Amino acid sequence: MKNILIILCFITGLNTTFANDGWLNILNEGGNNKGIKCTQAIQNAIEKASKNGGGTIFFPAGEYLTGALTLRSNITIHLDSGALLKFSENFDDFLPYVEMRYEGIVMKSFQPLFYAKDVENITITGRGVIDGQGKAWWNEVYRIETAKEPLPPTKYQTMWEEQNKGLYTEPYYKRTVDKKFFRPSFFQAYNCKNILIEGVTFKNSPFWTINPEFCDNVTVTGISIFNPHSPNTDGINPSSCTNVHISNCHISVGDDCITIKSGRDGDGRKYGKATENVTITNCTMLSGHGGVVIGSEMSGGIKKITISNCVFDGTDRGIRIKSARGRGGVVEDIRVDNIVMKNIKEEAIVLSLFYDKGTTVEPVTEKTPIFRNIHMSNITASNVNKAGQILGITEMPIQNITFSNINMDGKEGFTISTATDVEFHDVKVNATIGSSFKISDSKNIILDNVGSSTPIKDVPVIKLDNVSNALINNNFPFNPTDIFIEADGKDTKNIFLKNNVLNNVTTKIKKGTSLDKKAITE
């Protein structure tokens, strides 16, 4: 009995120590777990811990309701298993407006649900659930967008206009700006460092879910994000951030699952802050417009990114890198490896400079986007609509792209247009419509051990149009193939075939009427 009493006293002492050692149980700080709004109690607990140098705001099991929360340095929000933290559906609970970034534009608007500015060492962790109750926000956007006649401005639109005088955006973005209503991100840290988000589940975000802006040393690991079909409810969007680590996450959302950004147009170039040193690994992604996306807001540049060991099942696209004329910025030094995709509704891989702008050729300036040094390997994809697409612009072709050890089954193959220094090594694409590889208006191409296990009758496996400096080598079609290569275009030249075994091919090269007789060397 004496020993038991000693142990109980020891445990009690430990509990007292923990309770007084930076842990604030929100139920002891004026909050409640009955679903009654307690914003002020939670914020007061944050401020109390902050005055003591930091601490953990602890949410035991139960249901909590709050408005926007401002995080301070050295603060941890910890949700225990069984804790459900809901955010208010009343827009007034996200006032006053604060400086934030919306789709790459710095402005003043609603406070993000979790907001931090100019602080460090902030954490959200635990096994609880955080519900943004975004439907009210989505419905307001739908109301504004679907109105057949001009609506009287709400107080929020009037406030936005008053607080953002002189804000300039490009004319193509006018439709968005004219709404004057910008939903808050679920979590936005602005100019912060040392961020950790771990273990929790986020759902029903009003807008983007995890959105660090201008931050350094960000870790997002082991979280789940569930947003239904809803507008712009991306999963994880680091923008103009350095040293970002995303791992072991499960994401199913209404827009892109993970997107890397760095600002829009002139506003993004003004800040000139690239997103760089990013690792994305061991994630599963279900519903979403894209699995991992780079852009389209990339005016500050995006550099040194690795994406590995991920599964995309049911997303609209797999890997997507997108931009447009006028945006500027450089996307470079990207590695994608060890990816499995299934049920991809559009392209498994797409690199496009024709995202949301006009297509008129322009002089090369700071507004010209650049994609270069992008390498993808060890990718398996099945039931995809299109294996891949590369679309460069005349004044700035996409440069130095390689695809290695890739197997894809889908409706269409790869389409390459306006690119230079593109290599395919050990790539098999089994298309049901059209050629496995269609390349046009490009140069410096290598097709090494490529082909299709299901060649289509009277359809070439490789189709070239206005392609120069190409090496097609080490190819051995195992199955009977009608046409291996079709080449045309007056600018097609210096096409070399080496070390190919084409015994199973009926027509090795089908030559178009515009093709120069000396264009191909066997």
C-alpha cells in the first residue's frame, strides 16, 4: 500500500508538473467542448502561453467552435484523439481584414482560420479533426458568380475595396478581382519560420488548406485532408517558401492535392521570392485536379524540387507543371521518381506554357516563363486518358527534359511540341488511339528503347513533324507492328536510326510528302 501511495503521488506530481510546464488545457482556460463558440478563450490561452515564452494549447476529446485564431511564436495547438475543432460559418468571425496572399496576390482580406505573421516555431499536432465548415464560403462564391444581374455590394466587398485601393492585377485576372470577395485559407503562415503540422485531419476548407507564404523550414507530415467537390480547395500549397518537407500525407480535395507556387505576374515578380528546396514523399492522393502541381502562379521562380514514392488514384492529372506568357519566373531542377498512377482523367504528365493566357508570340522579357532541367523516372500508370503532354512557346521552348523507365497504359500517348533536349529512355506507352510518341516543332530528341506493347494497325508508334537532331536507337518492337516511324515536315532533318532491330515491323519509316530525302539516316 505504501508503494502504491508513493507511485500515485509521483504520477500526481508529474501531472502537476506537465500542467504547469507550458500545457494549457482549454477546458481550464474558459473554453468548452460542447460546441459553443469559445474563440476568445482559445485566443486568450494562446496569448497567455505566448507571454510565458510559449506553450501548448491542449484540446481534450469533445467538440469546439471558434472563429479565426492568431498564432504566436512558440505555440503548439494539440488536438487529442476525439477532439473536433470547428470554425464558425459567420464571416464576421474572420474580421478584421489582415495582410495575406490570395492566389499569388498580396492584399488585405479575411483572416485565415489559423493565421500567423512574422513568428516562429508554430505547431499544429495531434490525432484530432479540424473542420473549416467551408460550405458557407463556397455558397457565397457561387451566389456572386451565378448572379445574372449586378448584385448590391455586401459589407465585406465594400471593406475589401476600401482597404485595397491601388491594387493592380493583370486584365485577364479582372473577373476574379471584381468579385471583391476572397475566401480565407484554412492555415496561412505569412513570413514565418519553423512550422510543423503533424497528424491531424483537416476537412471542408473554405479555400486552400495548408498555405505557408514567404516561410522557411516548413514540415507537413502524416496529416489527412478531405475536401469535397468544392471551388479552389487545394490541399497543401507552399508559396514563396524555402526548405519545405511534405511526407506521409493522405489527400482528397476539390482542386489540386499539392501545389507549389511563388506569386502571380507583376506582384509575384515584385517580391521575387522563389519556392525552393522542397521534398514531397510517401503521399497518397485521390480526388483532385492534380496530384502534384507546380504553378501556375510561379512568377518568383520554383527550384530544386523532389517528388517521390507517391500514389495518385483518381486525380484529373498526375504531375502537372503549368504557366503562361506574361507570368515570368523560372521552373528548374525538378526530380520526379517512383510514382504509381491509376484512373487519371486527363494527362498523367503535363508541362504546359499555355495555361490561362493568350497565345501571341512575345519578345523574351522578365514576363517570359521558363521550364528547364526537369527529370522523371520510374513511373507506372494505368487507365490514363493521355500519357503526357509538353507544350512550349515559340520564344521559349521547354528545355532539358528526360523520361526514364516509364510504363503507361492509356487512351493516348505522349505529345511533345516546341521543346528542346528531350530524352525518352526505356519508355513503353500502350495507347489505344494514335501514336505512342508524337513530336513536333522540336529539336535535340533521343528515343532510346521506346515503344508500345499494343501497336495499332496503320498507326506509327513514333510520329515526327518538323523535328531536327533526333537519335532513335536501341529499339526492338517485340510484337508485330505496321509502322514504326512516320516523319514529315520541311524542317525535319538530322534524324538518325542506330542499333534498332525492326524485324517485326512492316514499314520501318513512312515518309511524308514534305520530308527532305536526306532528313533520315539509317
